[in-house]
Amino acid sequence: MLTLLRIQIFNSSYTPPFNGLEKFKGEWYHSSSWPEDGVNLTGKRVAIVGTGASGVQIIQEIGPEVAQLTVYQRTPNLALPMRQHFFNKESKETSENPKEWQCPNKADYESIFSRSKCTFSGFMQNFWPEKFENVNPTERQKIYEDMWMYGGFAFWLCSFGEVFFSQEANNEAYAFWANKTRERLHHPIKRELLAPLKPPHAWGTKRPCLETSYYEVFNQNNVDLIDVNSSPIIEVTEYGIKTKKEGVIPVDIIIFATGFDSFAGGFFDINIRNAKGISIQEKWKTGTKTYLSLCTSDLPNLFWVYGPHSTAAFGNGPTSIEIQCNWITDLLLKMHKDGQNRVAANEEPEAVWTKHVNDLWQNSLFPATNSWYQGANIPGKIRGPLHYMGGIPLYYEKLNICRDNNYEGFSFV
């Protein structure tokens, strides 16, 4: 029997241990465990701590309906315009601008799915075919404009691949983003906090979030922004949140959008042990170790998809899952054909694969950024790459090489 773990990479939520939270007389929620019946926020004084993906989504939705919204930010979210389109059954309205995303025809679905395995991110578009340094600055600006107009993650994952390795390319991409974003912000102090001229970290080394009206919300008079770097949160009181400069700001509701122990965190919530009684927590206490981003040695018949060291958070999730599920299916068919019922990754190829994942990471601009991509958002967690940044085509190739070499690196019984 083979066990397939489908633990979401954002399964184990994290709430910092704020002093005094138990004293708070209002309501408080973590974004990951929002009540199914919703929360009545109309006319309420609300505080939201954190501006990651959940924070961005919540802020732009509740800003127009609450009486007062106070946002506590540590790092500005370098969010991108979603360019969301809405369709109905009667019509397929598409933009008249050819630069924007267009709804594909159903007849093209097969070719779209096939192409998704050939692009770095699993999306329809790929990185620009020419190198950054071989394209003149004027042409580069046109490319950025096209990707910006297309929307979604195009500006992040479909302009120049050098943006993740070259500081010059990265600085140029950030400058473009900052100029576009600052145009939308009216308040000078909020503008500097949300889209500073100096990048808070290398562009794109924290996962950009997609937004529709995030920055416009901060133009509202009922929305305040507090930089917790210059004015740290001291404690939660009975009536609100106390910071160094502002003191206590009274609120009715506190929302914690403080993220997750991503990728491996969900594994640690389960008591997974091998035949020797060694837990996965003990095995990974010095860092995450996997083979092909699908399994780990000493734990036979245990696989996962969309988990540690996968391409999950650096591209299109469904494409990543499809590639991994198809590979595991082929493995099971092979075992059934050969009358085998036990499979385990060997330690040596696991070490080689883990080094491959680390080498890709260390050769980029990512390590210098404190992000959940490497567990830096969880106090005490060993920092190291938690996702595979070689891109989907390279990952697909590595899987196929293993399969075509009779599943090299595995032992069967």
C-alpha cells in the first residue's frame, strides 16, 4: 500500500505570541480559520496584522465597509495587478486590448495544457527569449509594459529570467514596479511605506500577491498604516493593539494575517515515523531532505505532491500537481506489473537531489530575503530552500530521467 500525502503547503498557520492577546475583549481571527458564516465587519473598528497574500485580499475587501481599518505592516507587499475578468454563460466578453489576457477557446485547451509543461512557471507565457543585457533599455521598458498590461504573474515570471540572478536586472524591474504603484498612492507617507523608492528586498524573491484595489484602499481616510519596524507592537490590551509610537489604538476586531509554517509545517503536525521509530521532525531537524521533491528516505511507500522542494509556489499549481501525480501513477503501474509492494528512496540520491535544490537556490538572489520560501518567517526554523526553483521543464526532465533509468535512486521489494 502506498500512502500519498496531500498536505497543503499553507496548512499550518502561524500566529506570533503577542503579549496580552488573551486579555483582548473584542473578537480576533486568523485568516486561515475564518468562520464559515463570515464576520460582520460593517461599521467596526478593525486591525489587521500582516500584509502577505491573505492580508492583501482582506484589506482590499473590507476597507470600504469598516468604520476604521488599521494595518500593521512589517514588509511592503510588492503586489501585482490581477487584471481579473468576469464571464457569464451568455457571453464571453474579452478585452479589446490584445495585450490583455483573453479567454481561450475550448478547442485550444489541449495545446494549452501541453505548453504548460514547457514554460518555467507552468503558465502560458515564458521568460523573454533574449537575455536582459542583449535587449536595449527602451525595448525592455516596452516588454515590462506588455507584461504589466497582461496582468497576473506575467511581470514576475514572464519578463527576464535574469531578474532572479542579476542585481542590475532586478533593480530595473523593481523601479518599474515602484513607479507604476506609486502613481496609485495619494498620501506621501503611505506611498513611501507601501512602494518605497529603495527596494525592501530583491524584487520577486518574496512571492508577489495579486490585487484588484489594494493600493486604492489606502487612499481612503478611514485606513491607517503603521510600520512595525519603526513602531513595534508592544502588546495587545483589553481594547486594542499598543505600539511604541501610537500607544493603544482601540479596535473591535483583530485579524491576524501572519502566514504559515509553509511546505514542511503540515508534515510536522503529523506523527510520521519510520520502522526505527525516527520521526520526520528528527530526520529534518537540520533541514528538509527529499528525493525528487516527492518523498524522503527511510519512509517507504510514502509520497506527496505539491510539497517540500516542489515547484509549487513558483508557478502554476495544477501543472505541478499533474506532473507529479502522473509520475507516481507510472511508478505504481510499474510496481504492479513487477509484483512489488514496497518502494523507498535511497539516502545517497536523496542527498544528491537535496544538494541540487540547494545549489539552484544559492546561485540566485533569493537567500538574502527573509521569506517563507526558506522558512525565515518562523522563529527558530532552520533556513533553507523549501521549493524547487529550476523551473517546471527542468523538473519534468529530472523526473523522466529517473523513470527512464528504471527508477534510479529507489529500492523495490
